[in-house]
Amino acid sequence: MSNAAPASPSQTLSDALSDVVAAAAKSVVAVHSARSRSSGFIWRPGLIVTADEALADEGEIAVMSPGGEAVVATLVGRDSTTDIALLRADGFSAPAASLQSSPLKAGALALAVGAGRKGPIAAFGAVSSAGPAWRSLRGGEIDARVELDLSLRRAGEGGLALDASGSAFGMAVFGPRRTVLVIPAATIERVAGKLQTHGRIARGYVGLGLQAAKLDGDGGSGAMVMSVDPKGPGSAAGVRQGDLIVEWNGERIADVQTLLRALGPDSVGQTAKLSLRRGGEPIEVALTIAERPES
């Protein structure tokens, strides 16, 4: 009687990756909203994290567990700046995912696990780049910039990003031009925790409508005040329509969007020093940033 041939290295790797996907899929759910299909994962008992961008703006939300349990979910809160939405769906028996804030290196193997129509869907590739904290185009603070080189299905957005050992290090989402980015574990824990407690993420508010403008003489740029909320922080600081903001806390204004993206959660309550030009004359004001009102 002959012994079975040993498995090849490639078969061993294949089996190991299949086991990683199967284990992670126990915590991954399908998310249906309006005509949108995406994925999410159980973050805490009864609470599901998913990609905000993949979630419809209104209408009923349903989630389906790997075991086929379908539950109507309610929106706890969402933050478009970090692409994180938190849902409540009680009654699932599936385990919560265990997120790990582990260091990543370019070239490391990576997987993304989502939920399809008939079971889990997986994508296999590598970490194409891993960098420091960054600010999204919408002003959200992301704790690390991680890009994955893999082909992610649309329904897989919002699923788990895993390393080769099976540790979940974040949520897989789409970036510009369909690049696959990771919202890291540290960002998810911070933002989802605030959504669970407050239902929203505070954003800074100055009460000014701004437009980019060129400065006379030095060729620099500034921000022209086009409108002023009479009840906003800008009005209280004495800023007027027609003022030209030249500096913000001693730094020249590169562009308006950079200034607005700086109004993150940590900016609320801080006082900013503004250098203005009014009728050609230099003026300085102190503006206390308020929390953006809900709209």
C-alpha cells in the first residue's frame, strides 16, 4: 500500500487561503439598500460596519448573514469623510470580526472577503503601497494609507481586508479610478465608536462661503469671502463679505479646499488666527470654530 503524495507548495498555499476566507466569511454580511449591493462585517454584537459610499442615501436597508439570516437594519450613523457607516441589526448569531492594527509592508499578500448572492466572494493580491496617515478628499482623517493590488467586485466593497495569516486589518473600499483602498482598523474603531455614541461625526464650521482668488502683487492665492452666515463664527469674529483671507494660523492659503478639509472633528472649539485684506488694508481676527449644524 503506497502513501499519498505530499501536497505541492502551491496546493498548501491554496488550502491555507481557502481556510482564511472561510473563517473571515463567518463575520461578513451582504448589505442591500435600494438598488445597491455591497458588503459589511459585524463589528460588535448587533452592529455592522459597511462602506458609506456603497450605501444608498435613503430607503430600507437589509443585511443577510452567511447563514442566510435576513434582517432589516437601521442606520446608526454615517461619515462620508472616512467612508464608514454603522448599521444596527439585532438577532444575528454570527461572530464579530476581530480587527487588528498591525503594520503592513508593500508586497505582503492580502485578501478581501465580501458577501455575494450565494456565499462569500474573495479577491487575492498584495499590498501595493503602505504609507502614513492621510486626509481624504472629503477631509476625513485616515490612520494609514493602504492600497491593495487586487480585483474587487462591486458587491465586495465594505468587506474585510485580511493579511495572509487571516488577521483583519481593515475594510476594503474603492478609491479614485476603482483603486482598492483600506480603511484601517484604527480608523474604524475611532469613527464607528463615535457613531455608536453620537450618531454623527462633528465637523468644523466657520459660516463663510469662500472662493479662490489671486492676490495682487505677489502672485499668491487667497480665499475671497462670498457670503457670511449672520449667526456663524465668521460673523462673530468680524469677518465681512468681500474680505480676502490671506493666511490661516500664519500659513498662506494654498487653495480653498485644503482650508475646508482642515475643519475636521479636532478643529471644533479651536481658535484660528485669520489674516485678511479689507479694501487693501491688512486686518487680523480670531475666529473660534464651531460644530457644523446638522442639515
